[in-house]
Amino acid sequence: MSDKPLTGHKVLIITVSAFAVIISVNLTMAYLAVGTFPGLEVKNSYVASQTFNEKRLAQQKLGWMIDHGYEDGELKLSFKGANGASVTPQDFKVLIGRTTEARDDIRPEFTGYAGTYSADVNLQRGKWMMLVEATSADGTPFLQRLEIYVRG
């Protein structure tokens, strides 16, 4: 044990040092969080909310569902109608990414016909989010978020 007394100057240095470490860690974590995931779903949530119910009801009237699967580097999508029969969207696009960061986002190119499509995609192990945006023949937008779990 030291014979030097604990002075006010030493306590001040200890306190300032402790807070400096805490603040620097917080700033680093905030920078990394914002840098890996912007946190935006839409540019203006108020404007998006004004037509949300109309779009939701129109999509429900379509009665579409999507079966999906991922195995051995191949992603498969199958669009089905309310009666279970295949439906063909006028067009569609897919965004695949991690739920917590945007740097791994990809937009695969699909091939196929009659509502069944596939794409070669190399997904690493873990949980992925897939956002499917499609349009029906009558112009009704269809939007669905699906999850993919890659094991192994």
C-alpha cells in the first residue's frame, strides 16, 4: 500500500479518465451503429402512412402468398393466388440483406416463368431478410418481407 495520500487532484484525474473512457466507447458504438444500418424504411413516415391502409387492403384483395426456399446456393420463389394456383406478377424485384446492416444487401437476378422463379445467391450462415416487391397485372402493388435462415 502506498503512503501517498489520495488528494482531490488524483480523484479529479480518476473521475475525468473514467468519464472519458465511457464517452469514447459510446461515441464509437454510435458511429458504428449508424454506419452499418441507416435505420430508414421510408423517407417520410407521415406521407407513407397516408396511403398505408389503402395499399394494404388492395394487397389483401389480391390474396397472393409467396413460398420461398434456399438450398445449395439457390433461392426459389413461388407466387400463389388465394386458391393456391400459381400467379405471374407483371414484374418483381427482390432485396436480400441482413436485418441489422445494409452493406451485405444484394438484388439477385431471377429466372423462371409462370410464377416460379429461382436465382443463384451465395448467402452466408445466419438470418437474412428478403423484401419482395411485385406488381399484379392490374397494377396493384404487392409487398412482402420474408425471412431466410441459412444453416451450416
